[in-house]
Amino acid sequence: MRSVHKLSVALAAAATLVLAACSGSGGDASTNGPVTLTWWHNRTTEPMKTIWQQIADDFHKSHQDVSFTIEPLQNEQFQTKMPLALQGSTPPDIFQQWGGGSLKSQLSSGKIADITQASSSWIGPLGQSAKGWQVDGKQYGVPYQMHAVGFWYRKDLFATAGITTPPSTLDELNAAVAKLKAANLVPIAVGGKDRWPDAFYFNYFAIRQCSVDALKKAVEKTELADPCFTKAGENLKAFLDTKPFQDGFVGTPAQQGAGSSAGMLANGQAAMELQGDWNPDVMQALSEDKALDSKIGWFPFPSVPGGQGDPKAVLGGGDGFSCTSRAAKACADFLGHLVGEEVQKKLAATGSGLPVHPAAVASLKTETHKQIAEYTANAPHLQFYLDIAFPTNVGQALNDAIANFFAGQGGPDTIVQSVTKAAAGNK
């Protein structure tokens, strides 16, 4: 579940400013008495909306001087509200943070707290997961869940179409699409209205086509110059030509309402959806089916013939939070609470993501989630979503170009050029 990015030549100065704000000399309101933390998160539906409230209430019981004002926002609202808030005088004290280039972009505001020292006593168990929320070795937030993207599918609809095993190659996926169509079923639902679900497809075709080295260089240089990215676009075009999605997918939201792509899968109106491990948690709120978990399965994005990428590499990222500098100490203490073993087990049991604390993996809600956690842990490479890995404006330009491509506008070259043009504006 996801959001925004933007790089500045004032980065070093901003980081220095943030460090000063967090040093304890008046920059942290929580050192001077009771503090109320304003918390923006993206869980607007149950059960997570209530669970976040309960976690805040529990923290308050053991930290009487810390209270909360919680404002849940739709995922897509962060793309507009958070940049504006960071430009203003009263940004939230805790806010949803996806790390990567998005986080790096936000440092130019001078309002993001460096929690390196404040997190030193509790961040150890997070291991490599925490690095996505670092910039130049400094910690500017933490993940509370990691994520992996793959295909969720309806076991019952696969059986109806005569598909006996989940596809493991692109040819098998194309064959499954054909069988589902022959059975008058929608093969794949996609939330094209929100654009970022479209991007999962280009991301994965790139991961399968490009070597890990090429992917890393693309992020480092903010460019898609390697020919493998154009080839990935061509492979995506060939897949789109099979017409695997529902009619009118360009106007379908990803997660809002029973008519969303998640709702279609939840209610048996589509057989597959390429989405994050959080999807069952979203679907629960969109369906009355209490046995839904037993009817859905998961499989990794298939291998692509001729690709240089590792077929077991995973697209993903994480959900996390950053602190702004007003109440950085209290905020950092709360983040330590979120990534502790007890809360991590509670979050794992919801099925909304993969825990960052190793001791919580056993508490995952379903065997499917345990399968995803194991697959991700063993993956040779976890590629951050490209729109998050790149600076904010570049990631947005990339997602726009991919969405336009899905709508029949432009070609593989326009996707590549969108990154080049947007990156040029940052130089």
C-alpha cells in the first residue's frame, strides 16, 4: 500500500537541519511534558483501522504523557496531502512512509526526523528490512511490514476453467487466460483507475527481463537506458494484446468498494489479480464470504522466456512510518513499540503484511501468507517498486506513462522516455 517522491540540491542542508531539530534542545515537544501525536496512516477499513487505534491506546496506557489524534487516509490521498503538509507549518507527527526515493525526496522539506540514535536500542531485529528507510546511512523511518507482489487467484474459478496448477511460465499464464475466457470468466482484474496496479506489470516484466545489476544501475542513475527495459515494455504490450482484464479496467479502482479489482476477486467476479500480500485483508472488507481465505491461493509472477532476470526475484517494498521533528522522541518510542515482538505478532495475525520481526512469522494468519514469507525470504533479490525507488516526480511520471500505455497511448519507448524527461528536471 503505497505513495510519493522529490530530490533537492538542499538535501545536505536539510539533513543537518533535521539532526539539529532532533538533538533534544527544544526540537522535541515530548521532552517538555505531555504531547499529542498526530498520526496519518492508510488503513481506512476494518479490521486494521480499529487495530491501529487499539495499538495507540495500549501505548498510551504505558506512556501516559503520549496521546494520539489519528487520521486514516485513503492510500491515494497521501500523494497529494503529504507533500502539501511537509510544505506547511504543522505536518503530522507520524505518517505513512514507503521508503526509497520517496523518502529521500521528502528530506528537502527539512521536517523529517533522523531517528538513528533514538532507534538504536530496538532496530536490530529488523535487519536488512530497515535499510529501505535509510538515506546515506541514517534512519529516517522504519517499516512495520514488508510486502511482496504476486498473483492472487480463485481456486474455484481455476477448477471451473480446468486449470489444475498455478502458472509458472508466461506461456502457462497466457494459456490460463485463454481457458478462463473460454469459460466466460474474467481472467484478471486490475485497478487501472489508481494507476499503481498497472505499474506492477511493467515492474515485473522488467525484473524478469533485466539482470539484477541492470535494475540496480537504473535506480542509481535514475534512468531506464538499458535495452532490457524497452524489451520489458514490448513483452508487456504482447501480454496486453491478449486482453486479459475486465471491460472498462481503466476506470476500476483498486481497493475502494465491491466493484474494485480487489472486490471483483473477493466476490468471484475475476479469477486473478496481481497484487501485494495485503490483498486478503483488503478483500475481507469487500465481501460477506467468511470462507474467503480458503478459496484463494497465491503464486509468484511467472518466468519470462529469454529474460536475463532471476525468475525468483520478487517485486515488493514495505509499509512504514516516519516522524517529523516536532515530537521526534515520542514518535520514535512509538515506532519501537510497533516493531516489537508483541505488536508484530498481532499485526501478522491480521494477514495484512509480512512481519519485520522474525519471531512474528509463525503468527501469520494463513499458510498462504507463510508461503509468501518463505518465498520472499529466500528470494535472491527484492526489487523495490520502481515508483518508490525513484525520486517522487520520476516515479509519478513513470506510473503515468505506464497507465497511459495500458489505455492504449504510447509505446515501450514512451515509458523509458518518461523517466529520462522527469529525471532531467531534477538536475
